[in-house]
Amino acid sequence: MWLTYSKSDYKIISKDHVVLSLQVSIEINELSSTIDFNSENIKKVEKLISKKMNNEFKSIISKLQEMKSDPLGFGRKIKSLRQYSKLEDNEWYDIYPKVLIETNVSVKIKRTGVIN
């Protein structure tokens, strides 16, 4: 599989209780010749990969929250809101493990087949 395109974005859903929504879109080329890629199979594979990646993202984000590590910059997004603009880093890292972060990964297979 080759990644050809990816895009991610997150937004704040609720200002009263910090809830973030992480949207990830990925396009890939599948180079395997072991699967018969008709349109029905492509949709099934896209759903399976999307579900697996969504679960992996949730697990990674959960571990990052436990470690109070914010490499994805959620704190910067929160601090951009007026009501949280005075939020100090140490305060953010106290709140961060409790923040609800919803993930939605969508995978699109653009091309299939063997490439020489």
C-alpha cells in the first residue's frame, strides 16, 4: 500500500466542556494482487482499514493523554479560543487527560493492481 494523500483537521465541538473532533482523510494505492478488487471489495477494504486506523488513533491519543504529551497541538487550538486564551501550559496539561477527543478516519483506495 502506498499513501498518496492525507489530510487532517480538528475542531472544537463544545466550548463549555472541551470536546475535540479529529477528522483524518487518507487516499492510498493498493498494490497487492492477492485480492479481487471489484467495487464491492474495495468498499469493504476501505471500511476495514478505516476502522482499524480509527481504533489505532484512539489508542495513540489515549496514551498521549495519559502521558500528558500534546504533540498534535490540541492545546494551541484550545488556547485560540477567547475564553481559554489565558490558559497556562501547566493548566492545559492538567485538563488534557480529561478532554474528549473524537476521531473519524476515512480511507479511500484510489488505485489497485501491481506496478512494476
